[in-house]
Amino acid sequence: MHPLIRRYWIWLGLPVVLSMGWLAYHPGLSGGFLFDDLVNLDALGNSGPVDNWRTFWRFITSGTADPLGRPLSLLSFLIDAHDWPADPASFLRTNVLLHLLNGALLFALLRRLGRALDANDTRNDAVALLASGLWLLHPLLVSTTLYIVQREAMLPATFTLLGLLAYSKGRVRFAQTDGRSGIAWMVGGIGIGTLLAMLCKVNGILLPLLAWVIEATVFRYGTASIVNATANKRMIRTKVLLLVLPSAYVFSNILRFLLMWDTPIDLRPWTVAQRVLTEPRVLLDYLTLLVVPRSISTGVFNDGYAVAHDLWHPITTLPALLLVAGLVALAFYLRRRAPVWSAALLFFLAGHLLESSAIPLELYFEHRNYLPTLLLFWPLARTLCRWNVAASLRIAIASGLLALLAVTTHQRTELWGKPEQLAALWAKQNPDSSRAQATAAIADLHAGRAAQALAQLAPLWRQRPYDLQIAFNAIDAACETRGLSASDKQALAAALRHTDKGQFLVYRWIGNAIDVAASGQCVGLALSDVEAWIDAALQNPAINNAHIRDQDVEPLLAQIALRKRQPDIALQHFNHALASVTTPDVAARQASMLAASDYFEQALAHLDAFDRLKDHIHLPEAGMPRVHAMVLKWEGYWPYEMALLRKKLHAAIAARDAAAGTSR
């Protein structure tokens, strides 16, 4: 090998690995929007195209997914579109490029960590290239990279990698010189990196803990360890402030949820205790998918995952709990003897600490592995590159592993590039997932195969009579084919009366059913049937309380009144809803609904009701919703919109009266 190539071969290998990543993901660029994409990205068009500074600030402060609102994630979506609806191709391309960037950053981080562990090891660059390539090409990450809205999981990894790179640079510099510049790099990496990661998604708060993992393994037992007693004291103080205290805050928040151990969780069919008992099985399932790469997985629909009701049900609960506890113990045991293995295991477990512990999120999502797996292939790569066999054999095995993952990922992305086939596959892979079955049925409906959708859903509905995901889509399919029978309507009423989940679906679906009934699009469906369904829902304590009744039910009753040509009754219902949730957007939306039915005087009366109530409006307590409200106030957005709406209503009244006078 030419000396120049030998010296710089690593910089030739990295573009090759990145090119393999691009080619592996290329088939998925023809995919589309999925699941949560449609209910998050539509904010691009909420107040018109984002084409000026006012709409820009409105958009990036509009997030509600966590207290900070994820403004940097929202900002990144403006790379791809400024309005909604939009073409998914640009979003997918940006996600893939971001994934490649993260692979390159991981390579840089592992090079630095390898040198901090053993500065004299000439194989560090090869280890870093192989480990980052195995991560980049692993098929489990497809369900993050090609699930557009999960850019919100990818960007925190980007800033975590940048933060760890800066921290590592400062940590090595401090060990070498005991200088302030090292401390500055460390503070900047953790402080700025954590802030930016949290502005993408709140689990960016884990950066200090992840840095602590690296500190307690790689830096403590590597060649970058600190032997000077005075410098060591300074480093201890720095670590306490930068790493320990933020990590303690994370642990305290998890403890707060643990104290709710047996408390029922709103909108969840399980308790915190049941979630904690279930998550060890989830973690082991993730590890299985990582160790045995597959071209097909359960994808984004895992609502049918079996909940652990106690240590014995299901029977794998206790063994999984003991095994995960054993992995934690093993990781601590290996800190001195095998710091790379220890770092990889602890990094994986720490990366899952928020989303796979006591915090009552949903149980299982593949995209939660994106950040925790960053170091997981480092031990394998290090073992292979240090294996005492011929270099040609090591290169062949490493190349074979990368090729195997690339081919497997390519097979998976081909499926992701065909949304209809993907929906059918997920329904087959997830027979217990109501969302997967409903999504496949919706794909059939959109393709004009309503009879096929109904044939798929009808037996499932008989098996799960109170499952609203199945029930609602079965009703939609029946409307598209034979119409509704009395038994269909009674079965849906029973589901609404007895279900213990699916609360988010109820009022949105019923709102659409009102329009369908009024327009006569569904044979056998009348407004009286929809009213009976509302009554059934109100009999279910799981989806009904006083606040929900005023906030969600009153607008539905108002819409029914509008369809019955009862504007004054509709106004009463809208006013009740407004009194429960007094916000200008509710008032404007409801007034617009009255105006759309040509009830202009009632629309003005509703705006008058808002004027009487608006003095009682208070800004949200904290977080991005408060910032968003302040932006709107600074822009004078709602006074302008309300004045414009009133002007249009008066103009409509004048035009109507003029037309009536002419006709006379």
C-alpha cells in the first residue's frame, strides 16, 4: 500500500461508508407521511405560508409536544417546506442527510474517545470507522430516519454528539495542560450542547448524564486520566457542576413518577408500576433487534405490546427485570477491566432513562434507540480490529458486516418507499395493534378497496368490540360499501360506552361523522344516530368529565344544531364551549363555523361573548406556550384577526341585505 494511502486511508473509507448509507436509504425517499407526521407538520400551514418574520416566529413557537416546544426541530422543517400540504420527498431527503451527518460526527467522537483511552493504539481510526459504519447502516434506525417527524429524535443526537466532541476535546486538553481552555471547552460542550439538544426534544437533557458515562469509563481509566492531585480536585468540582447536578435533576424527575407507582395515568390503560415492569422486556427486545438485524420489524405500531400486570404476568417479566439489572451490574463491574464495553452498555441504558423508565409515555417505539445506540457497536469494532489474525481476514469480516447491514437496510427502505405495502405488512406483523390494522384499512379505503377494508375489520371488531380504532374505521368502510345497519350503530354506541382507550379519537371522528350524516354520504346514517353516539360517549367515565363535556362535546352539539338550521341553539353551545376554554382561536374558529352556515349575526354575537370574557384570559404558566402567546401579543395578531373577521361579517350582512332588497 502506498505510504500516502496508508496514512490517509481512513479519510477514503469514511466517504465510502457514507455513500453506502445514501445508497441503502435511497429507495425510501419515495415514501410518504406516516402516523404522527400529519398531526405535527400541518402547523406549517396553520396561519398561512411561513414566508415572513411574523409567520416564522408564530410557527417555531407553536410546538406543544414538550414544555420547550422543540423550536429547533420545527425550524429544521422549514428547510423542506413553508406551507402545508407539502411534498414528503424533501423532508425524507433532509432526514437521510442528517443521518449521514450523525454518522460522520460519531466517527469523529469515537476517534477522539479511542485516543483518550489509548493514545498509542494505531487501530483507533479503523475502530471508529467500523463502529460508526455499523451504527449508520443498521436497519433498526430506518424507522427513525424515514419517519419524518422523528427528525425530532435525530437532531438531539446531532447536538449530543457535538456536545460530547467539545467535552472530550476539553477533557483531553485539561488532562494534558491543566489549563482553563480545557474547562471552557467542557463547559461549552455540555452547556450549549444540552440547551440546543433540549430545544430539539426534551430528552436532550440527558447529555450531561451521557458525558458522565464517558467520564466514568473512558477518561477515568484511559491515558487521559488525571494524576495531579490539584488538577483532580478542580476536575471533580467541574464534574459535579456540569454532570452530576444535571443528572441528579433527571433522576429526581423520574423518582417523582415512581412515587405515583399504582396511580392510574390519564389517557393510559396502565399504571406507572405496570410501565416500569414492562420496560425491561422492551429493552431486551430492542437489544435483540440490534444483535440480529432484520429487514422487517413491527415498525411504528406497537400499541398491542403486552403490558406487565405484575412480576409473573407475562411470565417473562421477572427474568427480563433480572437480566436488565444484571446488565447494569455487569457494566459497572467492567468499568476498569473493559471500559469500552462498560461505556457502551451504560450509554445505552442511560440513553433510555427518560423514555423507557417511569415517565408515562407509550411503551415501545423503535426510534427511541437512535441516540442510545451510538456507542453500542464500538466494543464489537474494537474487538474485531484488535483480533490477532491476518489483516486481510479482519478487513474481509468488517466489510462483510457493513455490506450485510447495508443490504438489510436497503431491503427495509424499499418497503418504506411503498406506503401501501408497508401498511399491509405492518398489519400482518402486528396483529394485536389496532393502529396497524386501522392504518392498513385506511390505505385500502383511499385506494378504493372499501370492501376489502371492511372484510379485514369486521372480524376484528367482533373480537374487540370496544376498540375504537377498529370500530371507527369499520364504520367508515361500511359507509363506503353497504351503508350502516342498526346493529352497526348499536355496536359503535356500545364501544363508546365501554372503551377505556382511544379518547383522543372520539370527538374528532364524531365531528366528521356529523358532516357525513348531514350530507347524506352514508346510507343509514342520520344526525340522530350521531347524537346517540355522543350520549353513549358521555356515559363513559373514561372519556367524559365536566371539562371535556364543555370543551369537546358542546362544539359537537353546536355543529348538529347548525345542520338542523337552529342557529340560536348552536350559539348557546358555542358560548358554553368558549366559557370553558376562553381563547381567541376558539372564538374565531366557532364564529367562522357560524358564518359558514350564513348565520352572521350569531357569529358577531359569539365574538361579543368573547369580548366579555377576554379580560379573564391569562398567559400560560411557563414554557413554549407562554412564549407563543407573547409572540402573538407582540404582533397584535388576534386583535387584527378579530377586527378583520368582524369586518367580513358586517360586509356579508350588508351584501345579504342588499341582495334581499334587490329581489323584492
